[in-house]
Amino acid sequence: MDLFKAIQELYAEKERLERVIASLEELQRSAGAVPAIGKTVKRRGRKFMDPKERQEVSERMKKYWAARRKDRHKHTPGQGA
């Protein structure tokens, strides 16, 4: 195969791919403008915690850090009291 011919075919294929990509992007933009029926919108970001959940997390973390402090003092001789 002639190198020049191979390059020309690749350029032709590139142009076809660019046209297909452009048409798909246009479909995506037009589809994004119209909301789908029955589609739920997911919230992004942090989950909301009610006061009861927040208190449970607080108690759980207090126990966790107390155990870590107790374990740290157990493994470090000569430190502390």
C-alpha cells in the first residue's frame, strides 16, 4: 500500500469519526435539555444527618478515640503518669 494513500484514508476516517462524534454530542445536548419522565435526581455532596444520627455518631467516635488513647498508653512504656 502506498504511504500517501494510507494517510489519505486515515484522514478520511478521521473526518467521518469527527462528524459522528459531533452528531452524538448534539444528541446528548438536546437530550439533556429535556428531562426524562420518571427519572429521579440524585443529590450530590454530603448526606444529611438528623440530630439523633449525629448523636449516635458522636457517641461511637468518643468510644473509638477513648479506646485509641487507652491502647496508645498501653504500648508506650515510660510515657504518661
